[in-house]
Amino acid sequence: MLTDQEILTKAYSAFNARNIVEVLAVMHADVNWSNGMEGGRVRGHQGVRDYWTRQWNLVDPHVEPRGYSMEEDGSIVVDVHQVVRDLAGNVLLDGMVQHIYHIQDNLILRMDIRK
């Protein structure tokens, strides 16, 4: 069984490799995911797949976890260095953000973004 940090590290690595199948494998079937690009939320594997497919057709995001901590409610906060480039390689955004995860039964159940 993987630790929560190992699950998240695996998810970030798979996201950066554009391996949707591997990321979805560590997500609950009814995952509730923050849509950082368009606003709102997406639900379930198909919602995440559709959102990321749209995103990757417009920009080239790269997210690197820099630190992990636990909140009082049991959620995991990941300090993330985020670099977003346009498809020509120009940097659109380079900064830090926090992702807050709720993990249940070794699967990501929810992700929120704290700026």
C-alpha cells in the first residue's frame, strides 16, 4: 500500500508525462477536482480526462511538488511550483500554488487549489 505522499508524487509525475490513465488509477471514480483553468469543478474520471485534454490543447503546464503537510482535518497540502507555457514554449505563469487533497482508501477523492 502506498502512502498518501507516494500517491500524490505518482500523480504529479504521471500528469507531467501526460499519462492520464496512470493519474486516474489513483483517483476515486467520483473524484471532485478543481478546474483551475476555467473555474468551477469537474467530477469523475471522464470529467478530469475531458478537462485535462482541453487544457493540454491550449497550454503546457508542469507542476512540481515542493513540500507536503497535513491539515487538522486530515487533508494533505502540497506546495507546488507551477510553470505554464503556451504551445510555443513561452512562459505564461511561473509561481507557487497549494493543492489540497482529500484521500480515501488510497484514492484521491477531492482536490482544491489555494493561491
